Amino acid sequence: MLVRVFSAALSGVDAIEVDVEVNHIKRDKFTMSLVGLPDAAVRESTQRVMSAIGNSGLLFGKGINTVNLAPADIKKEGPSFDLPIALAMAAVGMEKEIPFFDRYCIVGELALDGAVRSVKGVISVALEAKSRGRTRLIVPAMNAEEAAVVDGIEVYGVDSLYQAWLLITGDLTPAPLSIDRDAYMQSHLRMLDDLSDVKGQHQVKRALEVAAAGGHNILMVGPPGTGKSMIAKRIATILPDMKIDEAIETTKIHSVSGKLHGSASFIVSRPYRSPHHTISDAGLLGGGTNPRPGEVSLAHNGVLFLDELPEFRRQTLEVLRQPLEDREVCISRAAGAVTFPCNCMLVAALNPCPCGYYGDLKRECRCSPTQIEKYRQRISGPLLDRIDLHVEVPMIEYKQLRNGDGGEKSEVVKKRVVEARQRQQSRYSEHEGIHSNSMLPSRLMATYCDIDSETSVYLEQTMNELNFSARAHDRILKVARTLADLECLENIAVHHVMEAVQYRALDRKLMM
């Protein structure tokens, strides 16, 4: 007797459909063999499956049982194949055909008593099942809400193997789980911080608004205690709300990384990631024997904050150069290559010197010129070129701290940012993959960042005097384009370029 059900294996942040085939030959002695390139966790499923079937009041057939996971050239990882294997084995033992088996895609880990435990990557499985024409998805009850976000497929959450058996045999007909995605996203949005909490620092907030409006990377330089980390945490509060496709893509990454749990089964707020400076290359970019997303991918569609930038290993920072340009990470291994998206906004902060007080008018710097130069050389020029805005964060006076105005609230700034982003999306609607000024490729610069003769003369003089690179030239124009969008202007004016240049002068200062 041959029974087949469908499941899925994870490959990067996506899923690949897997056929779970069980072939049974009647014999007096029971044997079970598992083939199809399984890893250790999948091979060990035989013990979990047999215990779960017995403890669920179901039968497994005596004789030779061969379980095949096809396609056989793709490595199968993790315990998510427990449930489909157990259901196929039970169908063999109970000698019962599964009606409309081709409608189902099934994933789930089994406990020895037959309980179904949660697994990773369920939203990716749901998207793959939908694309393959499967109409029903059986998943652990804890993962059901995550999968139900995907339209066009019925999602059934189960708590036990026996409940799943009744479901596929037609003896149990519950209603599929459905959620109102828009209402769910609105109810789970949480904004605990506000930009008005930051006293003073109005020039920094202006730069922050420009960065958010155009999706630009930003670097903050200032002594300790000036509020750099506090400001960075509030960037997400002025970014536009995620659209449903962005939320699904972000949730996929967190799901395959095992970051989803409980009420956080669907990511609706833009992620904010702040890794420690001791992080490894693999921790930042992703990697491992079986590659998993790193911090830069977990920050996809959100903010990656690198505090104390020079304290990161130089090699670790240098590996960021390609992902910042391409907005994706490609990890190659002997078994193949995996690509993770990383379209995030980089926010970095650093002190001007090892002690932190170089250039401070009230505190004396204790660092020697050699120490300062060595400290600054930890950040390469090519990396600084990829950061669009550099802004100084000075100390604030006591009176301003106690009685100063916090300025505009996040919702006010966010409204202007959203309007600027909408203008950009409308402008680049004909070009796939371009949603903000920071994503504008060089081939389209002349079309969308054209400047008049007066502005061109000023920019040429500035380029020659400050010795900016060609990449810095493009980024100045992209920031100027964003400044024009914030003012609802179609053309870039000279004062937009002048302000954009002010946000680039710091990289020359740091390299002196």
C-alpha cells in the first residue's frame, strides 16, 4: 500500500514543497526506514512518530515501511515532518485512504504522547502551499495565526495527532481560522516611545526626518550621554507603517529564525535590531552550516542600529558594504547558495575619540593624536561613503534638559515622512523594486535628480574642495531629492544641495 501527503522544507526564508511517501509491505516483523536526504532531527522522527501513533490510539502497519521525502536531492531539516509522516503511517496501519489528499499541506512536530508542537517558518510554508495549489494547511495550533495571514488558503490549527487524523479523514469538520489582517495589524501596533521625549537636538531630529523620508542611512557622532541611543530607538516611530506584503516578508525572516512566539506571531511594527559590538560576521550577516538570517536581515524593512561603531571589528563592518548596496545577503556554501533580503535603514553612532570628549568645549579630551587617529581608522572610507547623512550630536545645557521643549511629536513628523514617501513611490512606480530615493540606481540619477546650472556649479566646487567620491556625489543628490520632496517641490534647488553637503562634511572630518 502506498500513501502520499504533502509537506514543505525550508530553504533560506522560503519553503519548498516535499512529498511524504510511505510504502508498506506486509511482513511479520516491523521495520521503518527513512530516505530522502534527512538530517539527524528528521531521522530521529521515527521514534517520535511510533510513540505518538501508539499513544493516540491509532495503528501502524506491521511489515516493511519505507518513508521517502521527495525531492531526494534537497536536504530535509528539523522536526516539522513528524506530523505528515505520522498521518501517512497511520493511514497505512488503519488501511484507510485519505480523501482529497492533494488538497493538504501538513507540518508539525510531535511529542511522544501525540501532542503537536510549534515549528519554524510556517508563513513560508503557507505561501508555498498556496503557490502549489493546495487549499488546506494543517499546522500546530500555536502557528495557526501566523499562517492565517496568507489569503487564499484554509488554515487549521491542531493540538494533537488524533485531531489531525480526524481532520484529514473527514470525521472532524471545523471552520478554518480566519483573521482580519488590517484590524490585526492596527491592534498590534505599539508605539511606546516618542520623538518629543528627546529634549533639544533639533538639528539631529531634522536629519532624522530626512533619513526616514528617503530611507537613507545615518551616522550620529557625539560625546557619551548626548542621547544618540535614545534618538535611534525613536526612528521607527516616524517611519511609515508597514504594508501587508512588507509585514509578511518580515515575518517570514523572523519565523525561519525561530523569533516568533505567543502573541508575536505576526510582525506588524517595523523591526528595530541593536546587536552588541562583539557580534561575529555570521551573527551580523547570517550563516552557519545550515544558513540562518543574521541581524541585518532580521532588521529587514526596519532599523539596524550599530552603537559604538568603532568598537565593532573592522572585518565585521566591512562585510556590510555589499549588503548596504544590494539590499540582500548571499551566503554560499558547498551545498548551495542562500539569499536573505536586508532592505533596512542603517543607523550608527560613535564617539569622536576613545574617551569620547574630543572637541567638547567643557571636558578635556585625554586621548593622544595617535590614539584618536587609530580609533577613527577602524571605520573605512568606503563604509562612510555608504552612509548618506552624518550629523553631530552635541551636549545640551542643563536648562534645556530641564525646561526645554521636546519639539514635535512623532505622529506629526511621521505625517510629513509618509507624504514624502508617497511622492517617491508615485515617481518611481514604473520601476520595479524602487520605493524610496535611497534605492535610486545610478542609471536613473540623471532623470530624477537633475539640477540647474547654478546648483551644478556649486556642487562642482564642493566636490573639488572637499574631495568627495563619485559615490558621495550620488548620495548628496539623493538626499537633496528627499529634501525637495519634504518641501513638495518637483525640482532640486541649490539650498537642498547645500543642506545635503552639510550632512556629508563629517566623513572628511573623521578622516583628517
